[in-house]
Amino acid sequence: MAAFARRKVLVRQPPWGHMQLFRLFPLFAALALAGCMAAPAGGPAARANADLQAPPGFTSFDTASGHAPAAQLPGNAELARDFLELTFQLESGRALPRFTRFQEPITLTLAGAVPHNAGQEIAGLLAVLRSGAGIDIRQQGPGPAAITVEFLPRREMQALVPNAACFVVPGVSSWQGYRAARGSTATDWATLGQRTQVAVFLPSDIAPQEMRDCLHEEIAQALGPLNDLYRLTDSVFNDDNFVAVLGPRDLLMLRLTYAPELRNGMSESEVVAVLPAALARINPAGGSFATPAPATPTPRAFQTALDTALSGNTAQSRRLIAAQTAVDIATAKGWHDARAGFAWFALGRLSASNDPVRARVALLRADAIYQALPGAAIHQAHVRMQLAALALSAQQPGEALALADRASDAAIAAENPALVATLHLIRAEAFAAQGNAPAAASARLDSARWAGYGFGSQAAADRRAAEVAALATGTRYN
């Protein structure tokens, strides 16, 4: 099949800064990991502005007040362990010698070809950061700021950084400055004594949901942790990218980053010494501890295997072998956490086109793992969307409907309109296969309600609809 969708994955940390990339990841009948599909180059098609706003039904954040929902956070020993691993390592495994953060108040400005809805997204995000993380951060007009968010055409950005979706770089405040300093020590996180100037770059011609996802993750990493951990579920600081907006655990990590007990230049051992008191104050329900519990390390071989499995520039046979390797490592280590779930999920997705039986077994295994994990409802929703696609292709419309219905609430709660729209398209095709034309038409209308924000253009929404229709008919979509 010629059609592919693109997915955000975090690559290993280069010496000049953290980066997020879209990599081509062919899926069963080109069905993408919904929510990470890019709009075509050139920007959203002309449509009513209301179609590009977040649809009603979101529950993760109240952007008017900036409050995240109540959640069951882990104990303070676990939170301390996560904080240290997120804060003192880069994704490459390279250690950071000292703790760094901005001095408050923190200013942020928008630059470049700013999309019309960027202001609303930034306002909601900054409200969350102020209320949920206690960070004194404000948007200002054009001019020097601690954080500059610059929008530029995807083509221009990718001419310098191929396939880049969005990324954050220290030591610069403009695209021109980044071009001049790229590859130098000025843009190396490990050389910082404190954070004073950071730039976030993202395309101006992307879907609203993709822009929002980039803003949440990249601004969070501009402010705080630079690492990502496969073992976390309810966090944007995770390589699997299932969680797209800041959640309670993320906000606690950021609140801890700006706790008065910490200061710029502290070593890891100095941070360890003050974490118990800081966490006892911030999260009194988390209990007390003397020493953070050690984490089960993730071998470099596991991360390399998943990188290969997710690489669009690698032959399908090699990717399948890599996904199986990741599963084998997770099994040998006895993991039943998010790492194991994602390995089985990747294997299931990569197997779907040529071996649907193997794919279903792998996806069911992923579903069972995520079922047992707190904070993994959105992970299950993605798994069940893939299982629903398999059922639709196997001419099992009843099973496809049941799976899509079971995934919908979690997709809405996770603020993922592209996933919600895709699930409604699956429902529409399943109803049509059952001969229920009115229900199919209603499901297509439901999909359209979410598609504008999720996909960003009518062309992209139509393309997704054609992909799902091809599943139901067993034809190939081109």
C-alpha cells in the first residue's frame, strides 16, 4: 500500500539538543496511530474556524482554570526515582552533570508564521502550568523572552532537520540563531549551568491537534525533564507518545523542578538529599522515604530494537525482527509494565498486514498488560482501535463495533480527536456492513465533528475515511 501516516517518536538525544521526529510507520491498511497523523504540507484546508477548535467533551483539563483532574499518583519514593532518571539523563543515556531550570518569572513569546489558533492553545497550556505546576510563566509580545516558540513552514524546517515534527533547543531564540549555532556546545544541554534561553520549533502548517501535542511536550521539556522513559504510562515523558497532553504526574514533576528546595547547579546527590522534604510538602499523600527505590533499567538493546521497529527507512522484515526482539527482551526480563505493552503493540501493528493471526495475539497481549496498569486507558484505546481494524478487515463488524465503543471514552478523556474520529469511522463501516445505513451515516457525522481538529484539513479527513473503508472491503487504498 502506498499511503502511509506519520508518527511522532523521540530519537536518541543528539549533542545539540532534544528533538522529536515523525517517522513513517506503515500500518495495517495504512491506518495510523490516530492522533499523530500529519496534515498535508501547505496547511489546513479552508474551513470554518470552529472546525479547528477542540470539540466539546474534553475532560483532561479545564483550560479556564488550569486544573487537571484528580488522579492516584504513585508513592513519593517512586516519584523521586522517576524525577532523578528524567532529570539527570538524556535519552541517549548520557548523564547530565547538574540540575538546571529557569529563574522565575519565565516569559514566553510566539514568533514566525503563528497559526490563528496557537494563541488559544498557548493560553490554555500556560494556565495549566501556572495552576497545576505552580510555575510563574507568562506570555509576552514580540521580543526577547526565556522561551521562544517559533513557527515556520514544515518544508523549511525539514530542509535542515529532515522529518522533524517539533523540537526544543537551548541557547538560541530564533530559527536563524539555531542555524548558526547548530552542532556547537552552545546548544548542548549538558553544558548549561542554568536555563536562560530556549527555543521551540514547530511547523506552522500542521493540524491543530498535532500543534497542541508539540506545544505540551516541547514546552514541558524546555521547562523541566529532558529524558523520556518507556516504563511510564500516564506521562508525556514517554517514548511511546500515547499520552499527548500534560497530566497530573507531569505537573508534579514540573512542580518539583521549581520547588524552592532545589537550585541551579545542584549535583544528583545534592538533589537526592532534598527530595524527601520537597515531595513530602508537594505530595503529602505519597508517604515518606529515605532513599529512592531503584528502577529496573531498560537495556539499550531494547530501545534500539524499538527504534528499528519504528523506523520508516528500514525494511519491513527487519522491523518485524526488531519488534520481536523487543518482545523477547521484555519477556526475558519478566516485565509486565508499559515497556512490555508497547513492545507487543509494535509487534501487532507490524504483523497486521501479512499475519493477522499473529497481530491479533500480540495486540491482545498488549491489551492485557495495559489493562493491569494504572493510567493506561489511552494505551488500551489505541490497541483496541487496531483490534477493531483487524475485526473489520476480517468481516466481523459486530466485534469491530464492540472494540471501537470500548475505546471511545478513553480517547475522549485523553483529548485525542483524531483517534475519536477514526473510531467513529470504524463504527460507520461496521454499521454499513450490517446493513444499518442510518447508524452508519450518524457515525460518519460523529467522526466529522472531531476530524477538523484532529486531522486539520478536509483532504486528510477524507484520506483517513478512505483508509478505513478499504479495510471493510478488503481492497487496497492508494
